[in-house]
Amino acid sequence: MSPGDAPEASPQPTLRRIEARPSEVGGITLRRAVPGRALRTVGAWCFLDHAGPARFGPGEGMHVGPHPHIGLQTFTWMIEGELLHRDSLGNEQVIRAGQVNLMTAGHGIVHSEDQVSDGGPLHAAQMWIALPDAERDRAPAFQHHAELPVIERDGITFTLLVGEALGQRSPVAVFTPLVGLDLVARRAARTTLPLDPAFEHAVLVLRGAATVAGEALQPGTLLDLGCGRDGVAIELAADSQLLLLGGEPFGAPPLLWWNFVARTQAEVEQALADWNGASARFGAVPGTDAPRTPAPPLTGLRLKARA
Ligand code: MN
């Protein structure tokens, strides 16, 4: 697809600093960088939570009870620690450092996420990928990726999370053109990373510090790079880690409410009624006796999608 086929895309590169905001999930505080007022999607990436790095005290850890999703893929990138995923399809999967869990919610799924050992370390990023119209009602699915392509270049270890980059292709199956890269440097390093100018991109420091396109960054600040770049200059300080996300502009932003990615308020209302009514759409999660997470009241939903 050429840039001319994406009418929503700004052809211009931008440099916007966006401050992540604190959010409470599963008993811990994390940083939510997307969505925000200023940036609702980066390609189909529509949600970005950064948890940790944290080391919990005895008996403390992250526990997210059974909750539903629709219309999205959850993409969990584990950096340190271990989480146990369970879902209503019967999957039970521990995810460890360097691994990805990809859950495709489609029409509807329920899952729980629990730190395996309370009192241990936790460092992870969880992203949501909005499904395009033709795929968003598909049957739910789950995949665990124990290994991903790793490229060493310019003193930086690149892990290819999604898409194609640096001559490699990720096995992670997505439904719109996307890229995701994790960069780690033990010693100070610099590189120029080639980018697809038809994609929009953003970067987030996961630990340490980086300078991207001349902007000095630390954890908590997302840098929106916009579209139209064929490369970006990246400098990493010693012991630093950076996440780069990109994709073909998604078009009109999807409607996000609670754990649902939809297009209309009626779809959100139906999913909420199905969850609250214990519909077969959202099955039980075997192996957990944690209570179902109650949905918040449907108030304040301002319908902006397809505006
Ligand atoms: Mn979830």
C-alpha cells in the first residue's frame, strides 16, 4: 500500500512528546502511554501500558482477575519476571523474559493474568492491537511465542516483536501492517534504524535513557514520530532499552471503552450486557477461582469513533 492510499495519514514527520499517565491495574501502578488525548493510535497499536521495572515485597504482586476483551489482540512483551495467562479457551501459559503472548479476542474472550511468584520482579509492556473491520468479529485465539528473531547490530540487540525489519520477519500474526521492535544496549550505542515511510511510528524508553531524532527521552515519555520517515537516529545510554511501535495509519480511531475495542456505542453496550449477564460469549476461565472483574458503569462514554 502506498502512502497515497492512506488518506488519514499525515505525510509529515512529527516530533511530539507525550507523557504517559499512571494507571492502577491488578494491584500495581503502571504507566499508560496510549491512548491519550493527543495520540489515540500508532498504526493499529491502540493501547500501551508499561509495568515496572518493579520488585515487589513479600506477598505482593500483580493479579488481574478474569475480564473480557473484544475487537483486539493483546500483545504482552515480558522483560523481567513471569506471568501466568489463563483464558476461556482453556489455555494456561507462563510467559517469561524475552517471550510474547498474543491473545486475539475477536468476538470475545476472557482471561486472567497473575504474577507467578509474589515478591519477585516484574517488568513488562502490554499493547493492544485494534482488529480491522473484516477481522474484529473473528473467533478468539491465543498464541505463545517463546522465541523471536534477534538481530545484533551497532552494539544493540534488536528483538523483532512484530512485522518486518532489518531483514527479518516476526512469526507473530497480526491483521494490519505493523512493526514492533525492542532495542537493548549494554554499553552506550547509536544506530540509524530504517523505517517504512508509509508507517507512523512512536518510541518509548523502557529503562535507562535514549535520544531519538534528537529528543532526549526517559521512561514515561512517549515520542510520536509521525509518518513519512525513512529512518530515525537512535542513541541508547548504557543499560538502556527502547520500544519502537509503528504501523500503517489505522484510519478513524476505534472506540475504546474498558477492555473493549469497538466502533459504536451499541457494540460496547451489547458486550457490557453480555459480560454482566454471564453470556456464553464470555466463557469461564478454568483453573482460577478469582472473582470476575466487574465492569465499571457505562457513563461518560463520549462517542468519538468514526466522527
Ligand atoms: Mn486483559
